[in-house]
Amino acid sequence: MVVREAETEILTTAQVTGRLYADSSQVGGALSAQRITLGQGASGASPHHHTRASELFYVLRGAAEILTGERVLTAEQGDLVVVPPRAVHAFAAAPGTEADLLIVVTPGIERFEYFRQLQRVAKGEATLESILEAQDLYDNHFEENHVWQQHLLRRAPGFRA
């Protein structure tokens, strides 16, 4: 399979651009791949886990803060982070920078319709409940995570410990 960037489906919100490269059904279930570009300090995903798949993050440009388990690490251009199945993870652009990430989930999970639904939610065309109801379908299970919540609080303007 060869996917040219000019042929990718592009989804955008105010701070996030997603390019959809390969969905699981297109590559025999091997993987799903997308590129996510986050504006300065923008959040990419809330804490969640996948029951069957690992998620690989490769930083193409900028820096991302990634929750993996109970720690938050900063991954910079050229860094690779792999989160195993069932490990809670989330990500955002590091403060003061953008993050351009290649994200690969393996074995593949159908992700394109999930990202389309996220865009509909962001635009007010669908409810957040529609995403929550589809957690099993997309193997994307949201969780509360105090480590990530505290981390985001510390990033907030005017935060004082």
C-alpha cells in the first residue's frame, strides 16, 4: 500500500489537524496510521487505553507530552514512544510548541470513522455520548487519570503550587 500525502483525508478543528493514512481494513488488520498535528499546547487525546493494540508515537516535529501509565514524559523531534495494550495514555503538544506526530496502532483498529466522529463532536454535529457509546467498537476506552489531570492543571496559565 502506498498513500501519498496529497491523497489523505484531512480532518481539522481549531487546534488539531489529522491526516488519515491507513485504516486497519485497508492493510489486512496489520495497523492503522494517522498523522496528528497539534497547535501550541493543544490537547490531542484524553486518557484512554486500547485492550488489544499498542500505540506508537513518533515525533516528526516539535514536542509532545505523553501520559503513559502513571508518568508524563516529553518526547521531542525524532523520539519514539510505544504504549502497550491496556496502558492508559494521553497526549498534548508541549507548552509553547506545536507537535507533529505519526501515530501507528498495531494490530490495526478501525480508526478513520472514530476520527470523523470526533470531528463531528468538535463541530457540535454529534454528542460526546456518541463517542462514549462506541468505545468497544473502536477499542478506545476512556478513563479518568489523576496524573494527567494534575499535569494539565500545572500547565494552566497562572497556576501556583
